[in-house]
Amino acid sequence: DVKVTQSSRYLVKRTGEKVFLECVQDMDHENMFWYRQDPGLGLRLIYFSYDVKMKEKGDIPEGYSVSREKKERFSLILESASTNQTSMYLCASSFPGGDIGYTFGSGTRLTVV
Amino acid sequence: KQEVTQIPAALSVPEGENLVLNCSFTDSAIYNLQWFRQDPGKGLTSLLLIQSSQREQTSGRLNASLDKSSGRSTLYIAASQPGDSATYLCAVLWGAQKLVFGQGTRLTINP
């Protein structure tokens, strides 16, 4: 069964900490994405990547960075966590063009205290 | 601006009813449209994917239709069950390879 795996279901971090959220896919997808989901705001794209070492800003990149050193792994980094980054984070992957759709991970619920 | 809208935001129906969830989008030049299901606190599960050249897709009790000219898609759920209770999200892929999501419809099926 093909998968997008997010390393943590729940995380609690302190304000100012550097936080790493990891995502791994086993479908050989070129494209990978990070979204955050908040009540009333829906899903918003943070960053995406079309290939190894490639990255593009999404709609809300401020306060985040990403790393893609290998095709199967896409990391989201919160450089200095803040309480307004408390959210559900969702990783997704797809082939170029999205012809067979996107596959999402199970999400990471991050709480910054 | 490319936007996706889902109405209503919430829907509650008795078990056994057939129901329709609506999705509308601006800009008819889509690549495809995908319907997802999300259970509380969980990730997104893909239900159906409709390519721009298709009019509908079916999976079990689910049927999704696409009318690009009017900018609409519907998700039809037949013989609803309590296990169908979830939030249903519509997402559209335009040329930039980035999915744009609607706000979702929270569906409750009452036994």
C-alpha cells in the first residue's frame, strides 16, 4: 500500500525552539507539498518542491523553511516556533501534473506553548 | 483569482438518505478535481479523482460529477451510513500544480 508517512502524530514544542517535521513517501513522486490546516481558514500551502533540492514558496511561507535532500523525503522547518504556528500540518505528494491525484499523510498536530 | 467554494459548510441527514455535496470553482481551465474525506484529527483520504476530460467517476456508493463550463462538481453519496460522517473536501488542480481547496462540508449522518 503506497504511503505518505509523517513522523509524528502529535508534537508539543516551546516558543523559540527549532522544529523539524518530517515527511517520507514511497511512491517515487517528484512533487511534495506542506500544508497547514486551521479552523475557518482551511488548508493553506506553505512550501512545495518539484524535485530534489528544489523548493518553491506557497501562500504562507513566512516563519518556515524546507529541505529536500532526497526524493522521498521533504522536511518542514520552523526556525523559531511561535504560538501562532500551532496547527495541523499535512504533507502530500504527487507525480508531475498531478495526473493521478495527490496522496496525503496522516498529519502532525503541533502545539507551541 | 482561482478559488474553490463548498456550500453548505455543514449538513446533517438521517441514515439511509441519498445526499449531494456541492463544489464550485472559478476558472474552468482545470487539470483535474479531487474529492477527499477527512475524519476529525486525521489526514486526508482521497475518494475520487476526475480528470478535466471526464464527466463523472464512481466508487461504490460515491459518484462525483464534473461540469467545467458551469464551474461545478457534485459528490453524490447513496444510502448514507453513520460511518460516512466526516468532513468532505473538494480540491482543484490548475496549471501551477498546486491544489486549491474548498473549506469543506462537515457531514453528520444520524442513526
